[in-house]
Amino acid sequence: MTSIKNPSMDNASNTIASRIHYLRTRIAGLTRTDFAQKLGSKPVNIAILERGIRKPSTKLLDKFQQVYDVNINWLLTGTGNVLIEKI
């Protein structure tokens, strides 16, 4: 898999919520419904995460990594590559 560098987001919106939204819309290219379904979640839960009302659970972070090959460090902190490099 090709490595994707950090998205260019201004520092004010560079939050875990904005990175989840970026993952869903720009990398996965999915609606909330389809994105949530692949994660075994509900669209309302994804909306809550994207609005920054709640942070993802450890279980959901694991699902992000398993389903979308996202780098959890990037998702949590905004540092590192967006996706995990597969060897």
C-alpha cells in the first residue's frame, strides 16, 4: 500500500474529529452510513466522533486500523503517515 503523508489541514481544525472526517470522506470516500457499517457501528456514532463530542474507544480505534489500514498514531495525534505501510 502506498504511504499517504499528512493531509494539509490548518492547525485550528487538526483534531481527531477532523482526521476521522478526513479518513471517511477523502480516503475511504464513503457516506457515514457505509463507513459506519464497515466498522460495525452506527452513522450517528460516526457523526458524534466527527463533531468532536466523543473520542473513539480503543475497540473502534482497532477497527479503524483493521478496516482502513489507518495509522492510529496519525489518527490520535496528527503525526506520521496517514496509512500503515504494508510490506
